[in-house]
Amino acid sequence: MLAIYLPTGSVVHRLPAGVKLGGLVAGCVALLLVRQPWQTAAAGVVLAALYALARIPWRTAWSQARPMLVFAAVLLVFQWVVVGWERAVVIVGGLVVAVLLAGLVTLTTRTVDLVDAIVWASRPLARVGVDPERVGLLLALGIRSVAVVADLAREVRQAQLARGGQRSAVAFVVPLVNRTLRHADRLADALVARGVDD
């Protein structure tokens, strides 16, 4: 899930990107330690308070959760059968809270700030041959590519509908893969032209 930056001028927005990323990591680790449903519920209450503090509209918060509802429901039923309802609530609830927490970070932080924070955090890895600037470039390209592929998928679907096409998976996937590969080739050519050749 990639949220779109939503400036509201809240105190959460003004926090440094590194602090928010650190909080995200700490929150996800804490969710792994949760063992009781009431603890998951408490994490949900804290998350709701953070969204309110960030002044994120509830409709926007709901749009973060909606895409994963079917997956979460199926996982909940499966876990309920396998490990019982309490553990199922802990596992699925923790997953939902973690995803919504990540959504809050992206809603309140500009992409460039997130990339800069990760580049800064990667600097100690330069001692073992990792180029922090290249890490930042890869991250930025990855984030951008998600939006590009989503746009390509929308264009393919609109072209399919304009031709009166049926809802065929093959008729959708083949041109989408073709366009995606062509975009990747153009991107690779542009990177080589700028000296990023490996």
C-alpha cells in the first residue's frame, strides 16, 4: 500500500522522517510481541489516536484499510480454524494495525524525506561496500514504479473497454506486461545515459 502525502500541518507531519520510520519499526516489533486480543485492541486505539493527532480524515484512513479487508477476513477465518479465535485476532489485528501504521507514515511524510532518511540510515553500510546513494535511488525508483504500473494498468483497462473488450485476464495482462517491459527498457536507457550503468 502506497499512501499519498496529505499535508495537514499537524505535529505528526512536523516530526523528522527518521523518527517516524523508527517509530514504525518499533511499532511493528511491539506488535510481534502481542499475545492477547486486548493488547491488539489497545494498539488499534493508539493508532486511531495517531490518525486523529495527524488530522487525517476518517475517509482517508478507511481508504487505507479497505483494500486489505478481503485478505484479512480470509486470513482471520483460516487462523481461527488453525490456532483459535484469540490468536487469530492477534495475528490479523496486528497485521492490519501494522499496515495502517505504515500508511500513516506515508500520509504524513514526503517521499523525498523518507528516501533521505533511509539513505542516511544506510551510510554505515558503506564500510561493507553498500552505496547509500544507490539505495536511495533504488527506493525512489521502486516507489515511482508502483505508480507507473498502476497508471499503465488503468490505461490498458480503458483501452480494453473502449474496444468493447470482455473482462479477459489474458487480454489485460499481456498488454500490461508488454507496456511495463517497454517502460523498464526506457528507464534503463535513461539511467545508462546518466552514468548509472550497473
